[in-house]
Amino acid sequence: MYRFIRHYLPFVLSVVLLMVSTEAFCDDVGPDDLVGEDRVEFDRFRHLFQYGTPDEFFPFAREYEKSLRDKGYMMLYYKLLNNEGFFSLRHNMVFRAMKIAERLEGELRSDQANRFYYLATGLFGDIYYSSHDRIKAERYFTQALEEVGDGDPKFTMRTYNSLAEMFCLKDSRKSLEWLQKARRIALDTDNTEYYSLSLAMTGYVYFMAGNRKEFYHVFDEYQQLRDEDKPGFSHRYDKILEVAKLAFDGNPQEAHLVLGDQRTTYVDSALVAICLYEMERDIDGGFEAIKHHHLEMDSIYGLKQSANFDQMAAESAITRSREEANMNRSLADKLMKWIIGLVIAFLIIYIMGRRRLWLKIRDRNRDLKAALAKAEESDLMKTAFIRTMSHEIRTPLNAVAGFSEVLCSSEFQASAEEKKDIQKRISSNVSQIVSIVNEVLELSKSESEGQVAEADKSNVACNELARTVLSDFKGRQYTGVEMRFATNVGDDFQLRTNVYRLKSALSHLVDNAIKFTESGHIELRCHSEGDQFQFIVSDTGVGIKEEDRERIFETFLKVDDFKSGVGLGLPICRRLLHSLGGEVLLDASYSSGARFIITLPVT
């Protein structure tokens, strides 16, 4: 027994550590870690959360949350389930929000995810706050703050702001203390949104408390922060603070005009109106404002109660239907269903067995055909590769070997100029070999890669890219060839794509033009038309024969065996552009040489 434990204990411990590390990694996946399809799904959830209707949001949320749990992205799963509860509250579905909170709490305890308990506790606090049960809301918010600790600064700031908003009239001192804590965290984390929101709420509390001196101090700080125009600044309280400033400045009528402008939805505008009337000592106006406030609150309560009663009635109806269905089943029906089920199961098993056998044979035949086709294609490719490479590499290698023997020969006495010429020739042939190997590697890489992901794209200045490609080739063309650049777009025009693949494709076309142009010019043109953008490479070289126009994009095809290269430039160019969602074509209407047109979508 001791020998067994000694032998297998390290293996068991390794497996346990691997499981723990994997679980920790999955738990810590956040929105910033998502790429590809995961990022697209998250952005869809966020869009529906902000702008979608309940009929659009809830079905997608259920499927997406299931996907996250299956993948093990637990932190993201818990937070999005928490957001589903917030969405329910925002649409007055308190009963549904309570169900979600209970489900979240149950799953957190079942998963023993202690560090995320605050999400469920905070959601309960929001539910009771929405239901105007301030005692329970405060208790749950306070418990959530204890549970979260320093783990989620945004949640902490939002909770402090909720507590401050909830107690701004009842206990302004406590409200200001919570807002001060939120501002301190916002400064430590450099969070402009929550800092501006907490600062504005502080001014609002001072206004409701009638503290003119402290309000002016906070208002000046808020104005200074807003003038900095930092990203994320919250303008939620802009109009309320403007109204408060006018009131404290002694302009209550102008404050009423700003408050009465219905073009903007204000925060607690009814309470602000009541406060204005109190400052004016206008009892009738204050009474009307209070009455209007109560009518608004009654309307909101009515909507919430209606939505909750409808959902409760629907669930009760479903429960009653299920109970009645269970009670109405008879023994004869059960026996008949069993018999029918057994017969159907037998038929299904028989048919599935036959179908599985047929599918297996069909798949095997398809695999064999694909393997045969691939083998034949590989054989043809191998033959073409050996034939091309044996010629293209042997020639420069022979040149390098010959010149090396000459330089090493004791019988050969060369001048400095002759040695320089030999060295230049050796370098040129070595570069030719390196270029051939690089093209083969690039072909292999382009075959293994698919479409470029959105995360790998960037905004590319088209004119600047074209000039860079031409600059890279200057000095490599024949002396009688002029390198030209033309464009019909401004230098600020940008295309969203992968800059490295696009530059490589353009370089292959320009290099191809240089090989076949001994006089005249080579032109690279940028052209935008509608929803498409084109790079046009034209030359005044020998052109391409009509019978070769359909074959030039084939691998290892060379229209001139006396030119350097292995016939991979154009095939690589086309595969690179296909990965970008574009295309490259030969312009058959051009007769002064060769013209290739790259077309890419403008997004």
C-alpha cells in the first residue's frame, strides 16, 4: 500500500493542480480577454442590454450565459447573469429580477464561488431599492460592500452611489460620506465616469439640503472636470446642477424654465421642483409639484405591479396546467404510450444502426477520395516543386560556387575592382536563393491561414502605404524605368485591414512589374469608388500573352523561364488578398504592358 501511494501520489497531485489552475484561469476571463467569436457574442449582449427589448434580450442572454458556463468563463458568466437582473429591474420586472437573484445566489453557493457572492447580494439590494424598501436595501448593500472588499472597484463605487441616492433626503450626512468614499476610489482608479457622477451627486445633495457654500465649491470642481472633456465623463446631472446654480444665484424663474424644458430627461426633476418652490416660499406651487410627484410615482408603481402580477399569473397558469395534465393521465394512456414508445424505440435503433453504417461507409469513401485527390495533387506539386527549385536554386548556387573557387584559387590574381564585382555577384545570387526560400515559406504560411480576424486589423493610410512600397523598391528597377505614384484620395483616407498582408501583396505585384519592365514606367495608383477601394499596379513591360492570362495565378507557373523567381509571387498575392476579403485580377483591357488591380471592401 505504501509503495502504491508513493508511486501514484505525484501524478494525482499534478492532476489536481492542473484542474485548480485551469479553473482559476477560466474564472478570471473578463471582457478585455475576449477575442474573435467570443468578443462578437459579448458585444451583441452589451448592445441588447443597452438598447434591446425584453423579447430580444432574454432569449439571447440565456443562450449566451449557457455558452459561457460551458466554456468555463465563470467570472463573466456570473456578472452577465447579474446584468440580466439589472435589465429586468430597468423594465419594471421586479418579480423576474428576484428569481434571477435567487438563481445567482444558489449557483454561487453551489459552485463555492465565494469571491463573487457580492454580485447576488448587490442585486438583492437593487431589487429592494427599486421596491422602495430602504431598510432591506441598505442591509444588502452594506453586506455586498463587505463581501466585495477591493475586488471590484466599479461595483463598490456604484453601490456607494446607490446608497447616497437612496438616503439623499433622509440622511444627507450619510449620503455625503458614501459619495466621498466613491470619489476617493474613482480618483485612485482614474475612473472619470464614476468620479464625475459622484461629484455631481454631491452637488445635488448639497442643493437638496440648501447648503449654498458647499454647493458652489463642488459645482466649480465639477465644471472644471467637465471642461477637461475626458472620456467617460457622465452628463447625467448637468441640467440639475444648472438649475441648482440658477436657484442659488437668485434666478428661480430661469431655473423653472430650464427645469420645465422637456427635451431632456432629468434626474429626480419633481423633487428639484419641490425644492425650488420651497426656496421661493411658494406654497401653491410646491403643493402642485408634490401632487405631480406622487402621480408620477403612482404611475411607476402601477407599471411595476402590473408587470409583476402578469408574470406571476403566467407562472401560476403554467403550474396549474402542469398539475391538471398530470392528474388527467390514466393508466391506459401510460401503457399505450409505453408500448408505442418501445416500438418507436426499436424502429429508431434499427434505422439509426443502418443509417450509421451507411454514413460510416459514405464517410470512408469520401475520405478515401479526398486522400486520393490530395495525394495526386501533392504528387503534381512535388514534381513541379522539384523541377522548378532544382533549376532556380542550382543556377545561383553554381554561380556562388564558381566565384568562390576563383577567389580561393592561388593562381588567380584579381584587382580590387574585379574582387568587388565578384563579391557583388555572389551577394546577388545568395539574395536570389534567400528570396526563393522566403517565397516558398510564405506560400506555406498563406495556405495554412484563413480569414484575418477583426482583432488583427487596423486603420491603414492608403497613400502612405503605397509610397512606402514604392520607396522599398527604388534603385532595384532598370535605370530607364520611372517609378510613379498617383491617387484620387486624400492622405487622410484610411482602410481597415491587415497592413502586413496588404503590404506583402502589393510588394509582390511591384516586384513582378520590375522583373518584366526594362523601359518606360511602373505606376502604383490608389483609387476609391463607391464602397470599394483599389490599388492598381501598371507597367510598360512585355505584358502577358492571352493564352497565359488564365494561368498566371497557378503555383510554380513562370511565363518566362529566363526571369528569376519560382512562380509564387502572384499565387501568394491572391491568397493574401482572399484572407483580407479582397481580390486581385489582371486587367485584360490594358495593352501597354501589364496591369493588376487589387480590390478591397471599404468598411
